[in-house]
Amino acid sequence: LLNFSRTSTTEFIALDVNKIIRETLNLVDHQLVQARIEVKLALDDQLPRIKGNAGKLQQVFLNLVLNARDAMESGGTLSVRTSVRASHGTRRVVHVSIADSGAGIAAENLTRIFDPFFTTKAAKKGTGLGLSVSYGIVKEHGGEIEVESKPAMGTRFDLSFPEAVAETKLEPKPEPVTPRQQVV
């Protein structure tokens, strides 16, 4: 909680995406347990660093995880994967997939989910800003965000970020994190 609440600078440095994901999941671990959600992690240990802002990226991951929790009212599975993909340029691409086994999103709503103030949640359950803000943050990081969803089948968000160039300032050495999540 202290890591999340720290004042975030707008400085972009070379970051370990896996570390940010683990910290985010630790932040909401109790909520996921209470909601009977099993977390399956498949994080690639060979990920290159990306150039970004840890606080902003944590906001994106937190939003996606909490939306997944809300979509799984009776519990379910949250799968988080990272991998490295080839790119068309000189840099590789870091891929993050966050998928849930929840209610899914109706086809007619898929084109609007990144619109400001659009929400399918009940009154007073959401502002409709989370995905819009997340979209902006991902774009600010030179990344892409896509969604695939089917009603009653769940939703998957795929994010991609270019790896950091060699001269990017490095983040401080990470502290060890011991999540409860199941590694697959």
C-alpha cells in the first residue's frame, strides 16, 4: 500500500513490468481472496525493461484487475501473463495479458469501453473513467491496448510496450516480493 500511495513523479525510467504486476497483485490480494478469485501468473523472467512511470502503469494494472474482480461476482480465475514479442523495428515488445473468467462484455459495448464516462456498472459502482484513463496512460508509454471479450466467456486485455533503449535511466534495485498467486 505504501508503494502505491507514494507520490509518483512523471519521470520515465527503465522499469521491470513483472515487478509492477506483482506489487499491484499484492496490493489487492485480500480483495481477490474475499471475492474467491484464483490468480494464475505466467511471468516471463527474461522480459526486457520498458521505459515508463511505475505509478502510472500500476494504475493501469490495478484498474484492469479490479474490473476483472467486478466481472467475476461469483469468483473465478484471473490470469496474468507476460512475454516478449518480436517487433518490426529494432526493439522488442513486452506483452502483458490480463484475462478473467467473468461475465464478459457485450459486443455492442466493446467499441465504447475506452470512452470517457462510459460504464456498464450499476449506478454508484463506477465512473466510467478507469479504462479511458488506462488507455491514455498506455498510449503515453508508446504502447497499445486491445480487448477481446464474449458474454459469459470472460474478457482479455492485451497490452504491449516497446522495450527501453539502452540509455534509459534504470529504476532502483527491486525489493523482494512474495505474492500468494499461483505460478503457472
